[in-house]
Amino acid sequence: MQNMIIAIDGPAGSGKSTIAKQLAKKLKIEYFDSGSVYRCLTLYGMNHFNQSCEGYESEIAQCFLKNPGLLEIRYVDHRQTLLLEGEDPSKRIRSRDVTRQVRFIASNPECRDVVNAKMRSLAKTHCFAIDGRDIGSVVFPETPYKIYLDADVEVRAKRRALEMGIELNSAEYKQLANEIQQRDQGDRNRTIAPLILAEGAKKIDTTKMTVDDVVKLLLDWIDSNPNN
Ligand code: CDP
């Protein structure tokens, strides 16, 4: 039988990572941030190939295939720890530059295979709440616990600005809101593994909900799942 996988998909700022972390804590399982792995491939490409990864996607994937140790994913005290070429990339992968370039990596099938293989291999030994764009539709379509979170784009931009310490209504905020919209479009319209509502997924609009509301609703839903 497969280990428990809670697949949480949705656009940026819909609450995926906050909710996934809380569910993982309550259920005593691990949290897996699949976006951080796409970000690691992007950072590697920017460092070794070109400031823009565009055009180098296959070569970047080949590097990770040939040398799987380039990116290590470990769990220390229930915290996902990443080591990219032996160093902690967690701050650098959140830069705006990486966020802008990640679409090239995310729309390349070979790069997606690299990331998916990492997730599937770890899922053999761990139970996870995983957030991303295609976790319920492509990576773990067989899990009975598929969730799709959404929220109005303005609310999502405000949440992200708060996280990043960006003042609302500033020029930087407007740029951030624009980038979120563009990334949404890219994620929804790409041909490979687009962001869609997976079959059988529970869809929640978190626009007017608190984190506690969403977590409670989902814990009840997981509890009442016939697969338990
Ligand atoms: O947290 P945020 O929404 O900013 O993004 P993320 O989860 O860190 O993911 C960054 C980007 O990686 C997304 O915009 C997607 O293009 C891509 N991604 C993906 O294609 N598939 C996933 N399972 C996770 C992320």
C-alpha cells in the first residue's frame, strides 16, 4: 500500500504551503515543497549556464540525472532541508530573479521528470503533505487526498506582499501583483503538467477563510475519507 500522500495544488498565494505545513504537523507526517525543487534547478541553471535558464533546460536536467547528489533532500526534525551542491539554497531560491526564471524549468519535460523522480522516490519511505501545481493531477494521481486551493488574485498578491515585507499600493506591490498574474497564466496554460483541478480533488476558495478554518475543514475531510 502507498504511504499517505496529501496532494495540494493551486496558484501562488492560495495558502498551499501554510496549509500543507499545518496539515503535516497535525498528522505527524512530512511537508514537501515541490516548488522549492523547481527553484533549485533554476538557481543551478542560473549559476552554471546563463542568468536566464531559457535554452539550457535539457542540459540542466542532464546534470541532475548524471549527478543525483547535486541536490539532496533530507528531513531533520520534520523540516525539509535542501542541499544544492552541498550548500543551503533556501534564501537564494526565493529571490525575484529565480521566481522570474522558474517558468523555463517548469515547462521542460526533462526537468519535470527530475523533480518528479525525487518526490516519488522519497514517497516510498515517507508520508507527505506536498504542495505544487501538478501533484494531484500528474505526480500522485492515485492518492485519495487531493486538494485544490484557490483565492482571488488580489488577496493572493496581498498575502505574498505581506510575506515579503512589500508595502501595499507601492510600485513594487503592483509589479508583484503583475508577476503573480503572469505566473498563474503560465502555470495554467503550459502544455506540460498545467495547473488544473485534478479529478476528484476537493476545491476550496480560501479568499475569505482563515488558515485555521481551512485546516479544520481539511482535517475533518481527511478524517471522513473512506480510505482511512
Ligand atoms: O510559492 P509559489 O507559488 O511562489 O511558487 P512555488 O510553489 O515555489 O513554485 C514556483 C514555480 O514552480 C511555480 O510558479 C510553477 O511554475 C513551478 N512549479 C510547478 O510547475 N510544479 C510544481 N509541482 C511546483 C512548482
